[in-house]
Amino acid sequence: MSPKRTTPTIVMTGTPGVGKSTHAQLLVQEASVPLKHINIGDLVKEKNLYESYDEDWQSYEVDEDKLLDELEPDASAGGVILDWHTCEIFPQRWVDLVVVLRCDHTRLWERLEARNYPLKKIQENNEAEIMEVVLDEARSSYAKEIVIELQSEGTQDLESNVARIVEWIKAWQEDQAQ
Ligand code: DAT
């Protein structure tokens, strides 16, 4: 049996550029419990949790075993937001909520252009968003009750999404306390 957490582990996922980090940062500020935001991309670079780097795609080939070992203590204890563009790697026993952020693909294209991504990387991500790749992955990896899909077009969405997650955390904690 998994240990009982007193604060949840939340996976914040979605195609690059949908707003995961922006949501996670605001959630850390707004939540009534302490939450640690773990940006997996940054962690992978910081702790050398990769096997190689692809110049063409400007992306790291992650060493998944090393990454999971690194995350285990925090993620199993709870009180963390795991922010990454993929989610199926995280074991179900860690995860209390999966938030899949979505964004209109033309808006996403602009956000990724602003990051100076190579064109093929913008195209690949744009297509992935249209095809709902991350949403499908979340739905096939976790119980459907814990997967929520939220739009992330602008600041109104951001604020209402974060408020909704804050309320979800309170309800989750009440449930756990029973
Ligand atoms: P991700 O972490 O999913 O790669 P991000 O949080 O870095 O994405 O956001 C990419 C850019 O888009 C950044 O400039 C903030 C902006 N953005 C994303 N979602 C937004 C939202 N709901 N409201 C306003 N800006 C948003």
C-alpha cells in the first residue's frame, strides 16, 4: 500500500508552451499548503539526468531511471507539482491529480515561436496539441477521476484554473483526514 500523503502530488502536464510552469508558479503562491514546483526539464539539466542532447531538436534524451530515483523521495511524500510535457513515466502510486493544460494551436505556435524553437519542433508540438497526445497519454495512464483537462488561453483561464486546483486540494485534504 502506498503511504498516506497529507499534501497531494500533482502532475501538471501538456504540450510545451501550454502554460504548465506559469500555472505551477501561481499555484505555489495561491495554495493554502506548501507546494514545491519541480520543473522536470530544469531538473534534468541541473542534475545531469540525461543520456544525450540532440542539437537539431534542441532537446535532451532523459535517463528515466535516474530521473525516477531523483524524484522518488519528494513525489511519494507529496506536496509537489511535477511539471513536464509528458506524464506516463510517473508511477500511479505517486499521483493524486493530473492536470492536462490545453491551448488553441495557433496561440501555441506563437508562444513557441517566441521561444525561438526550431521550426520542426514548433510543428511537432503544434501537431501533438491538435492530436491531443498528452491528454490521451494521461487518460490511458491514470484513473479517469484524477485527470482533468483545463484550457490555458489567457490570464482569466490561468486564474480560474488555479483557483479550481486550490479548491480541489482543500477537498482532497478533507477526504484524506477522514
Ligand atoms: P510550459 O511550461 O507549458 O512550457 P509556460 O508556462 O512557460 O509553458 O508558458 C509559455 C508562455 O505562454 C509564457 O510566456 C506564458 C504564456 N502563457 C501560458 N499560459 C498562459 C495563460 N493561461 N495566460 C497567460 N499567459 C500564458
